Amino acid sequence: MVRTIEEYVVGFVMAGGRGTRLRILTRDRVKPAVGIFGKYRIFDFVATNIAYSGIPTMLVATQFEPRSLHRHVNNGEIWGFNGRAKELEILPPYQSGKNLISFEGTASSVRENLDVLNRKNPNIALILAGDHIYCTNYQDSIQRHRKTNADVTVMANAIPREKVPDCGIMKIDEQGKILGFAEKPAEDTQKDLIDSFALTERAKKILGITDPSITHLASMGNYIFDTNKLNKYLTGDYKDMNDFGSEIIPAIKLDGENIYAWVFNGYWRDVGKLKDYFDCNMEFCGDKQPIDLLINQILTAERSLPSAYIANGAVVSGSILSPGSEVYKGSNLTNVVAGYQVVVEEGCTLDHCVLLGADRNEYFNDELRRKYETLIGKGSRLSNVIFDKNVKIGRNVEINPKNATPKEREKLLIQAGLEPYTENNDTGTISGDFYIEPEGNILVLGKQRTGLPQDLTLPDGFRC
């Protein structure tokens, strides 16, 4: 009897990373729980991929500030994982005897849950990052894994050279066998190594790459393991290796195992850095979305809210509005992503803005609605901002990276009563109200916990 993919594959999602490069956006939540494109969470993309690929079991390992993600995932009904034929299980840190078992890296998160994975008795374990934006059917990569007789397959995406220092890159032969790895090589000190990993013209032709700016292959942080190999490389001599990209995969290669790349040529973005997260949102505001979200229906928890309202005399272009949002007369929105219940009062101008919206679904209770909505006060002008949930801006506020340097803007924000983003190395906690992303001078305002209408995050007339 030929076993189908549904019978022997388990999807294991690594969703516990702290996401420190997203700074204040991960002060209160794990990175996969951060909102994106209005109504979605980052996690929705990998979960939808698993669901549409016909994989019956999804294991989700969580750790840092997991409650927001747990509430969102719930019993897995969003993706059809709440029945007898399909199951979803959340795997938080746990106590074994007197020891609290936590995860020290990507491989560690799988190792500490190997007993759960092995009880499912899969032939193949699909190990997936929970914080990337892409759409695919994993059956294609699994079939490639079987066809090449690989022990491990690494999913890869073709990237331009300027992205190389942010990625783990690989060198392959013309059959896709991986010849070498380099984890986030620096351009200034490892230029020769980066050059040696560049795709040949023949390899690009085989892969169907025609864009001359595409030069290298980056690991997507997704791995297909034969389960016996996964157990081997997470135990015994390898039990102290905690990261797949920098430790486990190079060790497998060193041992001479069959390790291949499966190249995904579609849109893929690692949104682990604030600038990448912001740019990804803006790419979906363009004339043509990189992933058509009307055709590729990403599954997410929907709120019961009225459709977005745009008043006569308001102009909205190249933007994404979510249910419950309101845009009033004389306002002009360009390249704006607005989550649930974003209210833009009269005469505002918003350009290149990501507004995550309301924290809770309280639209039909007037008092609570005003408490949790995101409010942009009358006559305000905003450019290059990311506002987390429940942020409220007064009237005639002007925020623009052209107004001042990051240091000058920081002083103005402190004078307005806001605290800058801070990491406490002793306690591991994050505090603060704002962060200024230095590369794009993007102002990020953190989630507001009180949300009371009178508690404006920035006062009337504020400028920075």
C-alpha cells in the first residue's frame, strides 16, 4: 500500500522566538502573533500553508509571551484542525521534575518536544518557521525530498546580494545537492566566501531565475527531515546543538548525509526586522500585491464588525482597510495598512503608515469601542510610522522622518512623556512606549494598555 502525505507527515511550527529585532512590537507578544496586512497575524501564513497542503497534524511550539498567540490559535478551528482527522497541539515550555524546560534555539524547541512528535509516528517531520510571509503547497517540497532520496531537505529562496548578510546562504550543485553553508556572512569580512556561493548562470537557468539582481540562495528556515534522521541529530553527540541553521544542518553536511535544497521561487519575506516588516506591509499596498490575497485566501480569526467606512470627500488609494475602520471627510490615505477599528478623523493625511488597530472586538459598545480603537485626530499628518494597538493621536499632530534626526525625535518624544524602548538584560524584560528604527527613521509606537479616550499617546499639535 502506498502511504499518502496525509498519513505520514507532521508539521512542526517553531513559534517561540522572542523576536527582539521587532523591538517594541514584541514587547507584549511573540513575533508570529504580530499583526500584518490589517486583519492577519504573521502565523496565519504558515498555518494556512499546512492546512492547504493536506497535512493532518500541526504541532506549535511556543515560549516567549505566548498568550496572544494561544488565544488566536485556540483549538485550531480556523485552519480545520479541530476534528478527529486533523489535530493541532500547542507545545509551551513545561516543568520536568524541578526543572523548567525551555527552548534555547530552533533545534532546542523540537528536541524538547521530540516525545510528542514521535508519538504521532510520522515518516517525515516538516520543521517550519512561524514568522515568514509566503504561500506554498508543501507537497511539492515533500515529493522533491522523496525523489532525491534526501535525508534532509532545506527550503530555499533566491535573493539579491544585499540581503545575504541577513540570511543563511547555501551553495548547490546543478542537481540541488547542498555543497556548503554560510550563516549570515558579513560583506566586509567575508566577501570572497559570498562570491563563491553565487549562483552560476546555468544554475539560474535550471531554476528559472531571470532577474539579474538575484544572485544567491537563502535558507527559509524550513526543513524536511526523515524522522529517524531528526532523532539522530537532536540526541546523542548532537544534544548540545540548539540551532538548525548554524549548528545542526552544517553537522549533517559534515557527516556526509544526503542534504538537498528545494528552491521556492515565489514571494517570501522574513519579517524579523522592523524595516523588513514595514517594507513588506508597503509591498502589499502597491498596484499589484506580491501575493493576491483575494485568490490566496489566508485563513485567520475574523471579527464580527461592519465593513470599513469611507466618507464622501475622503480619498483612499493603494491601501488596506479592515472591518470597523472609518475614514472621514477631507482625509487622504496613501500606502496605509489599517487593522480593525482604525478611526481617521477629518482632514488627515497619512502616507506609508502601518496601524494595527483595536486590541479587542468591542465595536458595538460605544464606551469600550472608544477605549480600544486606534484614533488619528483631526488634521494630523503622518508618514513612515508603525502604530501598535490602541494608539491615540491628538489633533494636528505631524510625524515625518524629514522633520528631525532620530536622536532629535527621541528627545521630543521623551518631552511629550513617552519612554524609549529598553531591554533589561538582568530580567529579560522589555519596557518603553516607542522605538525609532534607524535605517528608515520610522517611528514605532507600542501598544497602549489603558486605551482610555482621554489618554492620548501624543498630544494635540505634537510634531517630530
